[in-house]
Amino acid sequence: MANKVAVHLNSFVSHLNSLNKTRSKMETLYEKGVIAHRDIEQVYEGLFMNAIASLENWIENLFFGLLTGRIKHPASLVSSRVSIKSNQIAREVTFGGRSYVDWLPYQKYTVNRAEVFFRQGLPFTKLDKRDKKNLEIFCTIRNAIAHKSTHSKKQFENEVIGSNPLPMKERTPAGYLRGIFRTAPSQTRYENLINEMILIINKLCI
């Protein structure tokens, strides 16, 4: 029997909440002087990379779950163009002989792929401009953390920081993520971006 898409959603949200609990615990240790400033920055980088990797994995599982009928979507318009019951065969067909495929950047990979296998590309084509912009920001921050190249740093400066007059300590990926997004209630940019991620995946499930 197919699992409802809500089960798939709840599992991912639970994972993100677990990551945030780790972040909160590490902030407490930092405030007590147990860990150094570089340690807390590495925590933010690691947690964000974990969240992005989990997002790609979630998109992939949703894609193949809907394609094979293993996951049931509530929207009647969501329908695959082909009938593939085997997850292994679905992956082989989609991967085209490769050992894996990317799902981000979202428009380039997920949307283009969805339009081949699903009618109107649904539900993957439901996201609006703001959602797609946030996904671009996720990728830019991820690349700046993973590669630390001049190009990735420049993209981070241009596409994420932009004209915002941030202090020097917040003009790095870790510093940016740890910086305060709002004070009432207190929320870091990391928390805000994770909340945006949850809103995006919610849209894909309705």
C-alpha cells in the first residue's frame, strides 16, 4: 500500500528539527566557553550541509515514490507519464546509466526532469519565484561552504549578501547563517532558511 505524502513530509521535518536541536545545544556550549568560535562556525556549516543533502535526498525519494506509486499525492493532477512499479528500474531509467543524479539547482535538474516524467511536471513545478530564489540561495551557500573557491565566494557575496551592510563577521557562510535574522522572537538566519525549506517542501506535498 502506498504511503501518503504526509508521512514522507513529516519524516523530513522531524530530521530538520533534530538538526536545530543540535544547533541550540552547541550554542549553549559556546556561551559557556566549552567550545571555541571556530567550533560553532563549523557546527553551522555542517548542519547546513546536512540539511541541503537531506533536501536533495528528500526530493529524490519523493520523485521516485510518486513515479512508482509508492507515495500517494493528494492532488489529483499529479500523475506520472509512465508506469514503472520497480524502484530500481525507475532509478535506472532516470539516471541514464549514471550512478547518481543531482536535484539542485532545482530548475535545472528537478523541474526539467519532472517535466519529462510527470504531467505538467507536477508537483515539482508548483513552486513560485520566491521559493526558487530561496533554493538558489541554498545552493549558493552550500557551494561557498563546500568549495571555498574564489568563484563560490564571489557568488556568495553577490547573490546572498548583496547590498546588505553586514559586519565582517557575518560576511562568511558560517557567520551569515549564525547571524540574527530577527530579534522578536530571536531567530538566526540558519533557522529562517530552514523554515523556508519546510515551506517549500510543504508546497510540494499539497
